[in-house]
Amino acid sequence: MSTTREQAPGDRGPESHGAGPGAVPSESDGTNSVVSARVLPLSGETGIVPMARDFTRQALYDWGWLPAATAEGRAACEDVLLVVSELVTNACLHAEGPEGLRVSRTAKVLRLEVSDLGAGQPAPRTPHRAGRPGGHGMFIVQRLCLDWGVVRAPGAVGKTVWAELAAPA
């Protein structure tokens, strides 16, 4: 069974590859500092998409975003869970499986990071064909998120695909 750990603010964890585009700002201004983060190791696990969703859902409960008081808040939480599913599924299909999931939050932004050992570069399929099966994952991520990207450590195998959503209200 996987183990998780709550991270202290600013603790990027072992699977993180450093700051990149969209990195959470430091605590210097106090407005967008990391309040809390959790890490779920996924390497070698089975049933990882539902495991990742459950892990993220529990974080949303623990952080007070679920149960949501409004329909908008519930929809925002469902968007977070959908993005987790898409990022983890992409790592399963295109990158030999995910190594880990990191969920962190600031007062205004929730950041999801899925690390894997793959060399590929995720991108929304263009042109997007809504009526065809498959190929919608990164299109969905792009549509639901404030921003997303890929961080690679120089000389290291793999990458971290990150996505940021507005914090559920």
C-alpha cells in the first residue's frame, strides 16, 4: 500500500524537479505561498487512477473545500478530480506509468503534479475532434486549468506534468 505525507510549506518533495513555469511563488509576499502539500507515491501500484482521485478528494475534504457549500464550489472540485484523472491516465498510456502525484495549495490556486519516467511531451491533440474517441486528455486539462506545463530536470530521466486550477471556493 502507498504511503503519503503532508509536506511543509516550501517542501517540494523528492519527485519535484525544481521551479519551472507556473511554479508556486515563495512565501515572501504572503499572498500565494504554499499552505499545504501532499504526495502520493504511485510507482508499482495498481488501480492508480481511482487511487489518485480518492487521494485528491481526501485532500479537498481535509482542506475544507469539500463538502462544497455552492454548486460552483462542487463543480470546481469535480474539475480538480477530472484533471487528476487525465494527468494520471496520460502517464499510464504514454509514459510507462506515473511515479507520483503531488497536490499542493495556496489561498487561490490548487496545483497538481504528476511525475513519470517518460520522455514524451504531452500536448493537446490538434485539431481537436470532439466526436472521436481518445485524445481528449490534454485538451481537457488545457480548457479547465489556469495554466499547465512540463518540468524536466537536466540530465534526469522523466518529467513532471503540472496543472494549476483556481482553488475551489
